[in-house]
Amino acid sequence: MRQQSTTSLNLPPWLRKHLPARLGLALRNENGERSGDFIRFVLVGVLNTLFGYGVFAVGILTTGDHRLALMAANVIGVGFNFLTTGRLVFGSQHIHRLPLFIGGYIVCFIVNLEALELTHAAGIPSLLAQVLLLPIMVILSFIINKFIVFRRGN
């Protein structure tokens, strides 16, 4: 398949100039056609975030312990996120993919933590740094899920 540049995608110019050309391949399906996977991934991510925050809020209100609330939100959230991302984004509910999904979460966590450490060392406040890192983390998570966790034939 011929590689497509991000300029051949119908993306806004301000976004196109910041995306590497190879990302355009991730936004296409097996036939080289534009895919809605990334858009669905972002929309489902919003749903997953709202669900996780809801579990966290219920945990805080019922236990008063932020550690328990965070643990519950993460454990329940991973299961919920696996189901929604698998089914709504990639059309898969195969439970054998769960260990890879959890592994992807761990990879993203480690990359995110290391990036936060670097930004902290550079004097960037953590709240701002996390906002700046969010697009990178979304793209990393999408690539892991599309090409490793939910890849066709896996």
C-alpha cells in the first residue's frame, strides 16, 4: 500500500502541520481508506473519562478515601474502557485481548509519568503539563490499541 501523507486527509490545516506523515496511515483502514476509528476512539474516550470520574466521585462520597476511590475508578474503569473501546471503536469483545489492553494502559501510564517528570524538572506546573501531554497520550493509546490490542487477526 502506498503511504499517504497527513495532507491527503481532510484535517484542519493547523492540525495537519503538527502530525507526522505516518500518522495518516493509522487513520486509515486495511484498504487504505479513511477510517473513523480515531474519531470514535476520542468520543469513546470522553465517555470512558466521564464514567471513570463518576466512579471516583461515588467512591469519594461513600468512603471519603481518595486512595480507595482512585483504585476503584481504575479497576472498574479498565473493564468498562476495554468493553467500550473494543466494541464501539474496534468491533471486538474478545476477552483474550484484555491482558494486552491492560499492558497498553501500563505503557501509557509509564510514558505519561516519565513525561510529567521531565516537564516538572523543566518547571512546568503539573496541571498544565498534563493538558499539554494529553494529545500525545491519546495518540499513543490509539496506536497501541489499533495495532497491538485490537489488530485484525490477533
